[in-house]
Amino acid sequence: MTGTSAMSPLLVALISGGVVLGALTGLLAYVTLLERKFAARMQSRVGPYRVGPHGLLQPIADGVKLLLKEHLVPDAADKGVFNLAPVIFFIPCMLIFASMPFAPGLGVADLNIGVLFFLAVSSMEIVGLFMAGWGSNNKYALISAMRAVNQIISYDLPFVMAALVPVMLAGSMKLSDIATAQQGLWFIAYPVIGQLAFIAFIVAGVAAENRTPFDILEAESELIAGFRVEYSGMKFAFIQLGEYAHVIGTSFLGAALFLGAWAGPGPSWLGPLWFTIKALLVFVLFTWVRWSFLRIKVDQILSISWKLLLPLTLLLLLATAVVIVIRSGAGV
């Protein structure tokens, strides 16, 4: 009995982790289709339409195609680093969902430092990213990786500052506590502070995800496919899947911090559905920005972060602290 009871938490964790991973993989596959369809509509195109009804089987066809593609390794590449980089890149992008509760009691681990865990683990993607650029032994891939590391580090700071505003308003880093604190008022509707923090979160998120207008690491006219240019087959698929996992994870975090997470009309069992819909809305917002603006120069990208966004998010944090002190003094 002792052995059985000792194994029970581990077994539950493994099962819940497997369920989340399976559901997440399916979601990521069809998020790619959503973006392609959305981008096509914005550009007055049809988008993927031939594979399955209305193109609904296109993600499956893409997966099969990548499985069948040849794995190419450049002769001059650092083969150990080159082959390991996609895995090192992919793992943190998936691990961020370990601390994400999709409803009360539904998730792998609802940590007391859930927001901190998410921010810390998500920033580890730059290790695999730089390994991919360095291991390829390709000057374009290396320049892209160096640009990406510079940009991600620059925008991670205002991203953290924006994410800390809901943390301060809720008085907790636990994502379920932050969701509970929004039962009466979503933090995006919190007067002035909520809207400014959400805008900063979106801008910093778009930049941290290397999406247009901040995708200078890829810049087709300069760096072709960027740090992933030498990858093919499933190694390329790992990198692409990791990138989309990171974007979707950021979207779930935005929905949890600002949009009330699983709060919505109807019975409580609809909570995960509402949470997913809100996350997809944040993802569509990311996509809308991506396909609406032109790419800007690397010096402009860094200036926006260090000279504008970082000071503004610091002031926003100070303003949030002042509001909390005034409310607590007034007994609100």
C-alpha cells in the first residue's frame, strides 16, 4: 500500500502531463492553419484550401511531409550542437505549460510561483536558438541568432514588468489566484493601469516572439530563413513547433493575467473552453499585428525597448504600487 500511494502522485502527474502534451500538440497543429487562414483573409487570398474540407487536413499533410523529408546536416557544422539545438529549443517552449492551470484543479502543476516559473522557463529558448545558429556554421544563421538573443533579452525586461502588474493587483504569483482575483473585474478593464499594461504586454510579446514588425532576425532580404536556415525535416519541425508553442503559451499567459482566465458565462465545466477561446483571441491579436505592419530596423527595435517601453513599464509598476497603497489605506 505504501508503494502504491507513493506512486500515485507521480502517476497522476505523468497522466496529466501526457494529456496536456497531446492536447497541446493538436492545438499547435491547427493554430498554424488558423494563422495561415487569417493572414490570407487579410491579404484577400484563400489560404490553404485543397487538403480536406476547407483545408482542415492541411496540418496533418504538413506533418507527414516533414516526417518524410531528408535530414540534412552541413559538412562544416558542429554536428553535436547542430542536432541537439532543436530539442533544447523545443523543451522550454513546451515546459511553460506545466505551470498553466486551465481550470480550478485542472493542470499539471499550479505553482505558487507560476508566473515566475513561466517567465524563467520561457526565456531559456534563447539557449537552443543560439545553439542552432552557432552549430550551423553559417554566417547568416549566426548573425540571425545573435540578433535574436539581443532582441529577446531586450524585450523580456518590459515583458516581465507588464506581467507583474496583474501580479501586484492580485497579490500573488499563483495563476489560479490571479484568475480568482478577476472574478469581479478583469484586469484589462482596470482603469488606465490595466489597459496600459495589456498594451505593453502585447508589444513586448510580439517583439519577444520575433514577429513582424520585430522579426529582424529573419528578414528575408538579408538572412533568408534566419537561425534555422540549415535545418530540414523533423529538426525544422521541432523549431517551428517550439516557436508556435511559445506564442500560444504567451497567449494563454495574457488571457490568464488580463482576461480572467477561465471566467465566462455558463457552467464551470466550460471554463477550459473559455480560457482557450481567450488565448486564441490574444493569438489572433499577435497575428493581426504581424500582418499589419512593416518590418523596422534593428536600431529602432532596440530603441523602442530601452528608451520607451522599459521606462514606461517601470513607471506603470510604480503607479500600480501607488494605487494599491491608496486602496489599502482607504480600505477598498
